Amino acid sequence: MKRLQKTATLSLMRSLVALVVAPLLAAPLGCDDGAPTDTPEAGDNASITVTEVMGPFAYPESAVFDAEDNVWWVGSLGQEFGGEEQRAFITELNADGSVATERFIEVDGDILGVAADTDNIYAARGSDLLIIKKSDASLTTIPIDGAMLLNDVTLADSTVYVSDTFGNRVYSYTEGSDPVLVSEDQALMLPNGVIVDDGTVLVGTVGEFPPNPENPGHLYTLDRSGVATQVGDYAGFVDGIEKFGDDYLISDASGKLVKVSPEGRAEVLIDLAAAPYNFDGINDLGFRAETKTIFIPVLNESKLYKVQLP
């Protein structure tokens, strides 16, 4: 079962990061006025710097900034393609990106999304939500019956929300209670990124599987009954979502970092799949608002990068 779970996970991840092929890069992101969003040339990004973060990463899929402890947490699948299976792990980085703890915890299976609050780190692994105490790295496993591939994780007060990409669902969990199905609206085709903004759950989807520019993903809000409403005309391949002032910051699996307004109007900040960067897709971003710093994993390259906005 573990091998089947890992195969399914890697199949999805490799399909997402393979979006850099020409037909998909040529597909414009949607805007609320129907006009395409231009991809900026490399020269337009002179004020944005991109540097590699050195560390022990092994196919990292997610990063998050923990404002409580002023550290970053990075989740790695740990799998070497074609090689011996390795354990997944979470790395703790200092605020400047230097390594604090190479392997804060190791687990079997694949760690995807990560989130953190005052006491705990939360991570998605297969059909399990993992809760890891910061004080001693002790682990509690919360199985979510029916889940197929839990992916992104976010927090709202004492409630954890997690997307189920292959199950086309969103779940929530509160300590002391059973996991709750928040939504299985048919509009949620491969839900990935999830955040809660002022009490509203937002979900970003990938769209058709395998990813197809003719049927891309979108942003949705969920009402209290789990009904999904599309946010504007934004269209893309959403991996991660972060709050970005009054807007949202999205890592599009094709390689773009995109600012999206609450109405769904999209602006590409930087295309990391284009020259001179040539990244092999990107994954679930972390964002530190105080310094306008983005940490972005590139799973296929087994690397983590820092994108510094002006």
C-alpha cells in the first residue's frame, strides 16, 4: 500500500511540474475583464531577486513561514526517482533560510502541505493529517476516512483545513472532534491550494487531470454548505495560495507566481519557468509578509528557492 500511495503521489506531482511544455506556457491566465495576462519578460523582473536556499531537501513540495517562532518549515517527499525509497521529512530553517534542524521529523509515506501554529506543525500525508508537537517532535496521526490524496493544509483559529486532491474534496479538523467533510462540490476539480480569509474558505484547483490548458483550474470560495463559487475569470494550475495584502499570491504549477485580486483579476509577478530561471515547474509556496519573501520548492529539481520581492 505504501508503494501504491507513493506512486500515486509522484504521478500527480510529476504531472503538475511537467506543465512547462510549450502548449501550456502559451495558455494565458484569465482576468476578470476577459483580457489575457501578459507574461513579463526577464527584464521586467529586475527588482525581483531569486536565489537558491541551501539545505538537505529531497523533492520538497511545500514551504510555510511560521511567524510564531520566526522559522520556515519545508516538507520533502524524500523519494529518489528510480532509487531506494526514503522517508519523508520536515526541515526547520531560520528566518534567513539557514538550516536550523535538517530533519525535525521523519515519517513513512509522502509529506505534502505543511502549516504551523503556536504549538504544532500540521502536515498532509496520503489519507492522514499529521500533527507534530514543536516541543518534542512527537507525532499524532489523524486518519481521514475516504480521503485519497491530502495535499495543502491551512489553519483558521483552532481549525485545520486540508484539500483532498484526488478525492475532489476539502476537509476540516478540530482537536477533540472527528474530521468533517467541508465540500465535495463537483466544481472542485483537483483542489490543491487552500486558505481561510476572514472566515471564508478559498480553494485553488488544478482542473482536468492530467492538467490541460483547455480545462484549467480556478479559484473558488466555499459557503457554509460547501457550495463552490468561482472567483472571477482567473484560470491556471493552482498549487499554493497565500494572503498577499488585500490580494492573494498563487504558485501556479507551470512556473508562475501570480497576484490575484479578490475579484479574480490576475497579474503575473514573475515566470520562473522562463529564462533566465528555467525552473522545472514550482510547488506550494511559503510567504513572509513582513519582508516580502517567498520560499518556493521545485520538486523535480529537489531544490528550494528564495524569491525576494521589492
